[in-house]
Amino acid sequence: MAEEEATVADGGEEDYDDDDELHDLRSLLASEGRDFLVRNNGDEVKISELEGKTVGLYFSGSWCGPCRRFTPILAEAYTELASRDSNFEIVFVSSDEDEEDFSDYFSKMPWLAIPFSDDDKRDSLSGVFDVKGIPTLVIIDNNGKILTDEAVQVVRDYGAEGYPFTAEKIEKLEEEEEVARMNQTIKSLLVTATRDFLLTSNFKKVPVSNLEGKIVGLYFSLSSFEACARFTRKLVKIYNDLKMKGENFEIVLVSLEEDESSFMDDFEDMPWLGIPFKDKLKEKLVRYFELEDLPTLVVIGTDGKTVNVNAVELVEDYGVEAYPFTSKKLKELKKKEKARIESQTLESLLISGERDFVIKNDGSKVSVSDLVGKNILFYFSAHWCPPCRAFLPHLIEVYNKIKEKDDAFEIVFISSDEDEESFEDYFLKMPWLALPFSDERKRFLTRVFKISGIPSCVAINRAGKTVTKEARSLIMEHGANAYPFTEESIRQLKAEMEEKAKHWPEKIRHKEHSHVLWKSRREYICDGCGKRGRYWSFYCKKCDFDLHPDCALNADHDEVDSEDEEEEAEWPMKIKHMLHKHTLVKAWRHYQCDACGVIKHGWSYFCEECDFDLHPDCAFENEATFKVIDDSDDESEEDEDTEIDEDDIDNYGNMNGNKIKDDDEDTVNVEDGHESLPRDFKQELQLGDDTVGVEEKEEKESKIENGDENKNDVEDKENEGEEHHNETDDEEDDEDGPGMRGYVCTTRDREGSESFQESLFTCKLYR
């Protein structure tokens, strides 16, 4: 048996997953030439000394965050078990790859370890026990049987009390907890074998017995959770209010902080009691109350029994009115609230006790009675909320437009800001009214209108009844035209829009997008103006792109018919063209064609690197001048110069119906009166040098000013539509080749324009 297990430990194929398999510790932990384990001080301990003990194999690593957090918990349980003289030992099986990391991590452990140098053994043990993740704690009893490979959670939940961490032990502990629930008292909850007191925030001890006969809130919190931080601020106010009223109420903090400094920083600002930081009772209470959320406020009644497993929502909704936080109190509050809603008026919404006013942003008060008979919009918002800040300018614009046509309209800002300075800074930007900062009426209105997100707008009519809770969406879609937000006014707006939509094109092209946009009925965010839209959009399903009709049907769109779309669909995505050395990609854009010079919005064959564009008509006018590039073509080919045969270049004149032929070795002759192109020019074009480019009108005008051309001659030729070029003396040679200086090739304007820019020859070749 020992030999078989040694084979497995050394990497054999036999599997030890069967819980009934008995493991020999020496075979598991020893290697050839090593029959010992080590302590963090370097001492060696014979493996034979573990015989007859329950052993935990602790798979862990210094680089693992959960491992680093669990190791102190395990060390505490180990130390407690050692003090009981229990027959228990732990062996650390490290996953560290650096010896310094291993040594530093191991120095915090009071147990044994496989030496770092024996990485083969460490790896083989992970395989033997099929370790899928760390930390993992495998417990093997004194007979070599696996008791559990899930001891990490047991130690977290029960600590040393869970020893020997078997299912039977856990079942027994759970039974004991159930009995404790049935006989629950405040002492059974908060007193331990070593402690019968709680702490104040200045760390004075208060006996748990002082809480008997009181309503007690057990407050589970973690300050790094923003929700806990927000709720703590509210709870402090409610706690102080209840204390001032003389209520028999106390709170006990059950902090889940991981380090003591965070606990002390959090606890020092709290006016209530707390469980000491290192007390293991906190983990027990988490398990006992089956904690699922943070923050959680468990309410214990005067008899020590649980009356509410989590009163956070009750406190959030009703504040101090919810005391004593029982289900009976909740029923009373809901009944009262229901009656208030059924008889809703503006006064019932905005008046609470002595609070019968709203404020202007200069701090002056406005009586609620002054708002009765007006259409009111409740604006739920906050400065910290980016969508709120983005919506505010639009709402101000709408507010001003509505006020121009109906002064019996007002907005009341209901803030969710967490500090008064932010509230005031935000409110100063608003031309309307508001509830004061941290006003208790905010909770009531949030609950009544079931506000789950901000910004939100609720419209109230002149009678104080709710018109709609979706006023923000209506404002985003219709602006001031949505007023007074009634179903009738919205139906009328929809009918008007439907009538308009009948006259809109079914599909368009727009400069903002490269694909066809289809008229569609949907809810969306406009990719043009960024505002919310519903009902009609011009939409690209492929890209999830939307434009409001107002954004789409402007001067930057073209209607699309089926024939155009079919033709465009046949155009290739990429081409090489003799006029440019880089690959040209099909793109929908606003551009000026570098062949004919015409400015257009639509499809282009485009080189982003050079900002070079060709109209599709110019690109495909002659099959000899372009080449389709497939995606399967080698990428290097796309970066090479355009490869067009000389014969193709010789026939380039066919783009304008002019046949080109060779009459002379050094020239390319053009029939029908076209002048000769020097042979060197053809060669440079074929090589793709930067001698083929696009110049602006200013360059030609510069040439005229410099005497390279006679301005009057040029104007005469352009007006007459003659084809012409500049030609230097034959004797003048330079690096560009004979006759190349200042060469410009032009032809009659293809679009009928007389402008210089649009009268250039299709290739628009300049030197």
C-alpha cells in the first residue's frame, strides 16, 4: 500500500479522489532523500512525528489575496487548538515560485511546510488532491482518511469550534445554533466565554446586561462600501433623534472591517456601542443571521427576540417614524400612506408638520399654498449624477419656453446630494424652486412615486394629481411641446409625428454614418445630438446607430433608392488605382474628389494616410486603371505601389473616350488634339513616386503669379473649355525629366462647372 501511494506522490497515474482511500503520510509528504518537514525558523521535523495525528494540508500562496486574508484566521484557530493540546497539525503546501516570497509568507505561519526546494512534491500533492483553487485546506484523520477538502469555509465560519471540521461536526454545531435561536436573548447573542461587555467609540467597556429590556439594532457595516457610508450618516441622525426623545433604544456595531485601523477610523465617529475588532463573535453573527446584504440592521426586541432581520429599507423610507422598526409599525405606516395618496393634493405631497414651504436658490421661502392650482414638475436629481448634469441644460431650456406661454407652471428640485455645499452649488444653476437640503419630505416623495433612478421628472396637474412619472422621457423626446404632459397632449404630438413620418423617406444616406439608415420605430439615444428618442428613428441595425428625424433630415442627407443601393452593394471594399500608390477603401464621407475636384457627400474610395479621395465614377471609369483588392490578398501587397501594366497606362485616355497610342518613344500621344505626355512621366506614375499628387487652386495661381503661366491665357482657355497644358522648352532639362517643370494636365469640366478646381482632367495630375 505504501509503495503504491509513493508512486502516486511521485506523479503516478493512480487517483486519490476516493474519500475512502487511506493515505500514508510518509508516502504523501516524503521524497527521495527527504523524510522531514520544516518550520519557519529552519528546524526540521520528522514526518514520522505526524503519525496518529489529524493533519491539514494547506494549499496556499503569498500572491493570492484570499489566501493572505485567510491565513491569520487559520493561524488563530490553530493556536487555539494547540492550547487545548489537540492532536492536530498543519502542513503548508506552497504555490509560490520565488523562495523569498515563500519565506516571507511562511514566517507568519506557526505550522510545518514542505520545503520550498521540493517543488516536485508540492506539484504532485496538488495533483493528488485535485486542487482547483487556493486557499484549500484538506483534512486527513489519524487513520489517513480524507475528512474534508472544504475545511476553509468551516474554519471561516466556526474557527477552532469546527474541529475536526467534519460534516458531522458542522451538523452538530448547526443544531446547537437552532436551539440557541429558540432560546435567544440579548446575552446569548452578544456574550462570549471570554467577554461580557461592549465598547463605546472611546473604548470604554459597557456591560451587555445594560441592553436588557431595550430595543437593540445590530448594525452590520463595512465603511469601504459607499452604501454603508451613506446609511451610517442617516442612522446617526435617527439614533440621535430617538435618544433626544428618550426612547429605550441602542445600536451595536458589528464591523466587518479587515484591519483594525479602518475599524477604529469608522467607529470613532459613531455614537453607539460596538463589538471589539478581534472578537470572533462577529463571524458567528454573520452566519447566525444569514447575512446577505450590506448594510444590514437587525432589530432585537425588548424580550431579546429578533423582530426585523433587516430594517435598512424601513429606515430609508420612513426615517425616525419607523421606530420601533417592527412589522406592526410598518403596516401602520403603509395604511396611513395609502390614505394620503388616495386623497392626493399638492398640500398632501409637500406639507409635513411645520414644513409647508419650498425655497428659492437665494434661500427665501415660498409657501406651498402659492403653488396650489399650478402644474408642477418634481425634478429628482443630484449634482454627483452625470446624467443629471447632462439633462439640466435641456430642462432649463424647456422650463423657460413653457414659462413663456404659461406662467402657472413650476419645477421643484428634490435633491439626492449628500452634502449641503454640493446641493447649493447645483441649485444655483436652476431658475426654479427646491425642497431644502436633506428635507424629510424627499424620502416620502421618493417612496410615493417609486423613484428608482435619477434624473426623474414627475408631473402633477393643477388639481394636485399625478399626470405621469415619465415626464423626463417626454421632455427628451418632445421638449417644451410635451407640456402639460397629459395623455391627450402626448397623443396629439404622436399623431402629428405620424403624419410627418408619412412624408419622410424610407431610407437615407447621412454624412454621420457610412451605411444606409432606415426609418424605424424604436426607443434610442440619438447618435447625432445625444438626446433620448422614441417613436421614429433613422436607424442602422448593423451598427446600432440612430438619428432623430430632425437630426437626420437636414442638408447632410441624401435619399436612397433601390437601384442605387444595388449598384453600391456591388462596389468592392478595397481597390488599387493608378492615381494613388496606397490601397483605397470604400468609405461614406464628405470630401472633394482628387480626380474631378467635385465636392460631394457620399461614397468615396479613400486613403486615410494621404487624405486622398476618388468618386466611384472616377475610380471605375476605366477598368484598366484599377485593381480590386480581396481581404485574402497579402497585407504587404496593400502597401506596395499600384501595379498597372504599361499597356494599361497607354490606354488611360479611354477614361474620356480618347485613345492613347505610341507615336514616339519618349511620349504618350493623345488623339483629338491632346498634347503629348512625356515618357518619363508615365514611368514615374508607374513607379508610384510622390510625383503624382493633388494640388489646390492656390498652387496654380501661384504659378501664374510666378510667370509660369499667363493668367489671361489660362482664363481664356478655361472659358473656352479648351484642353491645355504647360510646356517648357525642350532644351530645359532638370531632375524631373525633360519638359516636366510646372506640368499641369487639364480637360473640359466633367460636371459642367467653369471653376478651375472642377475643370481639371479626370486624373488631375500635377507637377
